Amino acid sequence: MSGKRPLKLGMAGGGEGAFIGAIHRHAAAMDGDWQLVAGAFSSDAARNARSGDALHLDPARVYGDIHALIAGELALPVGERIDALAIVTPNHLHAPMAIAALNAGIHVFCEKPMAMNGDEARAIAAAAQAGGAKFALAFTYSGYPLVEEARARVARGDLGKVRVVQVEYLQGWLSLPIDGEGNKQAEWRTDPAKAGLGGCLGDIGTHAFHLAEHVAGIRVDALSADLTTHVPGRRLDDDVSALLRFDGGARGTLKASQVAAGEENGLKLRVSGERGTLEWAQMEPNTLTLRWLDRPTEVVRAGGPGLGASTQALLRTPSGHPEGYIEAFANLYRGFAARIRGDDERFVPGLTDGLRTMAFIEAMIANAASDDKWTHVSGEYR
């Protein structure tokens, strides 16, 4: 980043007591590409002020809401105002905030899912395309170095034609009715007015779907879905399963659950082709395992030999030093900064990924509610 000023970042949401806001801030700061200078962190005025103070921000740039933030920043000289806005709120605020920022010419880095429904997602895309501001989406797992290595190896044909794709994302934190017992993170994720169409489906099912298509390099054409709510009184799904049919004939399965008691953050992917199978797990992110039809199993390690150039560009430390969740997030922020500057066209999830995953959510819900065996998944991807 030598010779270039840090891009200026504002944040909507992510104040005192929030989890994901701090992750975004750490990630954005990691490579020196971004400087947090402004925010509207909470609708609670006292919490908002405390959040800004804890982050050592100018009180004049800690705004009461998104509209004040945009107006206040646009009143500043171009070199002083924010370049981009990070939206780290519950889902129901994604679309109004993103559209307002994009209409003002401010780039947006948004938490997933993109919106509450497909109509909102398409409205965000229209605002970005009309004004030319860039939009990135926090599909974090695509930022892991060995996810990139897996994608690149599939793309160059190492496995042969892809035949089977299996992805699962298992958590257990919602096994009990904590959403009715004051847990704020659980409350909004199980509230249709704040989470949108899907519960577990939107929260982690979209991650699984995106990872599967991103690494396998093929699109899901149709799916057969089962959505379940195991905890009595819960208003959205907490357990989802799907059979997948990909373009070109590959078949797959997707499993996402937030009531798999004892599971932590069990995102795992397996892609099988004619000549071999690769496996990657988020809880052991620095290892990629390749099993071959005609030779011994190969274990590839982050920082070790045999990695491609696109993977090496995402690494920061020598082999044996763990790089994980925040570093993967940081790779997305670094890529987004490069996109804004016009320096680099490395992959950063964006509009088409958001539209594609919203189409997945809608297809899953439609199929589970019908007697149809298969439902087509529409929507663009990349």
C-alpha cells in the first residue's frame, strides 16, 4: 500500500456488545488499507456515544443514524469523507442502508445475507449499477487461503470433471430456546421481521451454498429441500437439508443446522471429480486434503510448498503459524480496497453472489412448502 492513503471507512451498527462489528474493524485495519473514521453504531444514543468514544473517534463523526452519517460525511471535503460504509446490522437494515449509501456514491461492504428477500436484493443491485459505487458482501470463507487453493485446483482440472459436491455447516448454539430468554444475537436471528425469509437457512445455509458453488465452479440448477424448526415456538427454521443438482450433471448435498448440540462452527466441504476428491474444514482451515484415485493422499498446508500464486497472495505468515477467521475477513477488505482503487481484480463476493444466494433461499423455501420434488434456482452468479 506504499504511497497510498488509507481508505476511510464508516460503520453502521456494530456498537458496544456486538460481535461482528469488532471482527470487521480488526479485519479492515489489518493491512493498513482502511481507517475507521465515522459511524452510527447504535440506535441507543448513549451506547452509540460510548462506542465512538471506545474507538477514539471524533464525536462529531459519531452520528445518530444512517441518514445523519451520510449527510454529515457528504458535507466534508472529498479527501476527508468516508470512501465506504460497512453495514454490520441485523438483516432488515441491510437494504435501506446500502441503497442510501450507494445512492450517495459511497461504496458498501455489507454483512450477509444481502437482504430480506429477492426484491430488496435487486433494489440494492440497481442502486449500485446506477451510481457506479462498488458493493462487497461478507462471504468470509471465500477469503481463506486454502479455499482459494481448492477453487484454483478445481478450476484448472486437477480433479477432472466434478461429479459430487457435499457441504455442511453445523452449529449447536440454538439447541435451546435462548431466543426467548434474552439472548440478543439469537432474538433477531429467529425473528422474521429482522432476519428475513430464513433462520438457519439465511444465517449459515447461505455460507454453505456460496462455498460449494465458489469452489466447485458450477451452479446449482435445482434443489429438493427440507426445512425444520425443532425448538417449539421458534418462528424460523433452525435445521435445513437439500439435495442439489448442478449444471453439467454433478450431484450434491447441503446440510445446515443450528441445533446440532455440541457442534461449534463445523463448516466442511468435499468436492469429488473423476480423478480425485478434495476436503476442507473451517475449524482446520490451514489444511487442504486431496485424495487421489491413482496415488497417495496429498495434504497441502498454508504457507507450505505447492501453493498457487493466487493462494500465496492471501497468506501473511510462514507455515505453522495459524491464520484464520479475521485474516480471511481481512483478505476480503484488502481485495475490496484494491477494487475501489482499480489496482486488482481478485475475487471479492459482491452483487451477483448476493443475488445468487437470495435465489437459493427463495428456492429452498418454495420447494419445502410445495409437493414438487425439484425447484429451479434462478439468479446470476458472478
